[in-house]
Amino acid sequence: MGIRNTLSKSSSMDTVKTAGSALLGWWRAITLDALIVGVLWFIGLELIHVPFAPMWAVLGGILQFIPTFGGMIALIGPVLSVAFSGHDEWRLGLVLGLYGVIVILEGLVIGPYVLHRTTRVPWWASFLGPIVLGILIPFWGVLLAPPLLAVVFAFWKPGAAGPPTA
């Protein structure tokens, strides 16, 4: 009985360690993703000459931690800053275009690439996971998909049956 308990405890601890390291890798990925998005905001807003560009870029990077809605909230500041500074509509259109470019790059390239590099989640899973889980569990699926994928793929053994880890 004592050996079984010891084996069970060590197996449980291994499971917790594996899941914990996967979640730590996911946290590193999302932090790096937020940093990259903040730098993109800074470069773009400086090129467009938006007032208070560094502040909006830092805010855009921080709001990247909020899935789905963070980018939209980050857009409010630069848009209002351009609108109230008396600049023309062209600059406002450039800010909106910058937002579109950042969202597309982050969703299709940066997010999946960084998640793949810091965890064992393949690109296709980090791209399709939030979509599928968003359909199955509308709000929570999008929110929980990246950390859940990191944990699921942390338990996949190389060479075992299942999806490739590319």
C-alpha cells in the first residue's frame, strides 16, 4: 500500500509539474506577445505622429493581456488623441489601418509563432484552437484556448499517437 501511495504521489507531482511548466511557458509567450505588440504600436504611432504615442504604445502592450477585447480598447486612446488634436481624417485612417495591421499580424503570425516557440503548441493548433473553442464555448473558449492548448500539448509524448508537434 505504501509503494502505491508513493508512486501515486510522484505521478501526481509529475502531472502538476508538467501542467505548471506548460502554463509558465504560456505566460512567457503572452508576455512576449504583448511586448512585441507594444513595440509595433510605438513604431506605427510615432510614424503617424500621434500625440502621446509612447503612452498609447505601453497601454496597447498591457491591454494585449486581455484576449479579444484588449486590442479594441487600446485603439480608443490613439483615435481620440488624433481626433482631438485637430489633425485631418487621413491620420485617423492611418491609425485605424495600423490597428488592422497589428491585429492581423498578432493573430496570424506573432501569437502562434511565439506560442509555438515557448511551448510545444503547433502553429495550426494555436490558430484554430481559439476558433473551435470559441464556437463550442462562445466567450470562455477564446479566453481559455491558449493556456489549455499549452497544457494539452505538454502531455503529448513525441512519437505517441496524436497530432504532430511540428
